[in-house]
Amino acid sequence: MIIDWTQFCEKGLPTGQKKASVTIGVFDGVHRGHRSLIERVVSHNADNVPVVITFRENHKSGKTADNIQSFDDKAAMLESLGVEILLVIDFTDSIRRMAGIEFFEALLKRCNVGFFAVGSAFRCGHQLDTDAAAIQKFFAARNIPVEIVPEVTENSLPISSSRIRAAIAAGDIPLAQAMLGRDLDG
């Protein structure tokens, strides 16, 4: 189920009485590092609803053409990995100017978070003001468990969407596929 941020702010998430296991990221390419986060969220508690917060467009690259996969392909892949709700954010000016902690406060107003997983290198908020440690501290103060997931590496370097795009641009398709954990067309 796909829910956009505006709809979420009006109605929250349809989890009923269940808590949500949540992660956040751009998830461009849904590579092996991303899947490590998704696995934590999906497997954390069988009674929780797995939720991924992501962006419709890759606000980091600035161009849709730079995306490793389309939004529809990303959504389908996340669903195939067990994600039940995809909370989608359009990177508007109001989102761009929002402090990270302000975002998480808004999230908690409409979502019964029972667990949060975040990548160790994750940063968000206006001028990237909130890192994984601050997110952990924020949720811990509310008795919500957080797991900071270490980076997954390939050839001793962290797997990232930017490294995958660079490998594709350089014609190193085997490296890109190794980081993705699948064929480029799969």
C-alpha cells in the first residue's frame, strides 16, 4: 500500500492497533545495503507492520534520469521484500526546510512506531542536521527501540546508490550487479 505524506498527515497510517516497524531512505536501486535495513524492519516483530519511508524522486541526484530504477519498480521491489506500507514523500520546500527531529515528531503524531531501523551513515533534515545517533536518541527517549544498521560493503567499500551509478557509467556492470545483488534488469 502506498500512502503519500499529505495523506499520512491527514489520516495517519492504516495499521489498526498494530505498531509499525519503520525505516527511511531514498532506496534508489534497492541494493544489498538497503535490503539489510528492510530485512530488519520486516523481521523485527511478526505483529508489527513493516513500513518504509521513501521519496518519490531521488532528491539527491536531482534528475529522474539518474535513478537506478523507476519509482514503480522500487515500490514493487520493496513490496516483494515484505514491506506492507510505503510512505512516500515529495521533496517540497517545506520538507526541504524541516529539521530532522521535527520530521520524526510529525511521524510519531500519526504513526505508532514500535521499532525503527536506520543506516549508520544516514542523515536527514535541513542541512542534514540529524544523524543516526540523534535518531536513536530521539526514539530511545520515547522507549522505542532503534537499530543502527552497519554499512554493507563490496570490495571493502560501502555499497551506495552513487557507487552503483558510477559503476554503470564506467561500464562496470558486474560490480553494479554485485552491489545490487541482482541483474540490472531484475
